[in-house]
Amino acid sequence: MEPLELLENEQSKKRVILTTWILVSFVFCFFLIECYDYTLIQGLYAGTATQEDATARDRYVRIFVIFYFVVVAVSGFSFINWLDTLYKNLGRAGGHQSYNEYWAKWAWFVPFMNLYVPYQMMKETHHNMQLLREDEPTAKPFPILGWWWFVFIVSGTIIRTAGSMEGNAETEAQLLNATIFSMVGDILLILELVLFVSVVKGLSDEESKLDQYIMRMAMADTENKQPDQQNPEETDNNIWV
């Protein structure tokens, strides 16, 4: 019987972390843009800035947004593939799974389910991967996962609210308030992405420990079977001794 091997997931983890740090730099640039927008709005109403300044700002920001969404798409695709493999490895190792494996990909796109199912799957994976190792009799908590998910929900809510406020803004005060909301959303998004990197590293660490444990158990099992595998000729000779 071939020894169990977990699916390779290290390269996916590296892509997720790399693209996440790139996103952090993009979001920081968005924060700087929002700071500029705040002064630009004040300048437009005070007469110290012109519509040409606003047009030039929009032209450069549109190009920047295109690159941002490309990185978001690559990062999201890499993360979903990584999580899918992670959850498959939990089942492959014999760990308890409360959800079908395909939800690791599709739960993100189902309304309401995307508010709790991915979090539950990651929490379950971290917990049960520890329990699968006999050298880890009790599962250690993973509080940073809960903090990340909380900030993820809050930052997304604030960013959507800021977008709605900006779309409905008609006065200087309303535009400035929408810009402040966007700036707060950017700061929370940066925090969320930093926490997300720690979550990915923590889950990947448990996956790696489980993989190493399985390999050690397989090697120990092989070594225990070796004394029983004697040379047939030696066995025959021993009969006549």
C-alpha cells in the first residue's frame, strides 16, 4: 500500500502571500489618493483647484484601478485554489469535514454563505489538522483567524458604504464625509490584508506539520516491517540447522 501523501500546496501559498503584499502597496496608494481627493474637493469648492485638476486625477486613477483589479483577480484566484487544496488535504488525511470540498471554492460566491462558511472551513481545518497528529493531543486555538474575519467583514462594509455615499453625494460636506469613510476603509483593508498573511502562514504551517507527521509515521511503519522480510534462502537454511 502506497503511503499517504498530501497534495502539494507550498507554491500556491507563496503566490497568495506575494500577491497579498502587492495588494497592500496598492491599497496604501489608494489611501494617498483619498488624501489628495480630500484637499481637491476643498480646493474645487474654494476655487483654488480647477476641473482640469479633477479630470487629470480621474485619468490617472482609472489606469491605476485597472492594474489593481488585475492583482485582485490573481490574488483571489490563487487564494481560492490554495484553500481548496488545503481543505482537500484535511479530508485526504482522514480529518473530519463538515462541508463538501467544493464549498472551499464556491461558498465565496453564494450570498450569506460567504459570511461564515469560509471562516468555518478554515477554523475546522486548523483544529482538525492538529488532532490528526498524535504528537499534538489537544488543538491550540487560532484567535488571529477570528480577528482577521472580523476586520474583513467590517472593512468590506465600510468600503461599500463609502462607495454608496460618494455616489449619492451632492454637497461638499457629503463628498468630504464619503472620502473620510474611504480613507478609514483603506486603513482597515491594509490591516485585514496583514492579518490575512498571518492566517495563511498559520494554516500552511499546520498543513506542513501534518505532512511531516504522516511521512514520519510511514517511515516508522516501513522500519517495523523490515525485520519480518527475511531472505527466503536464509529461511530454508534455518530449517535444517
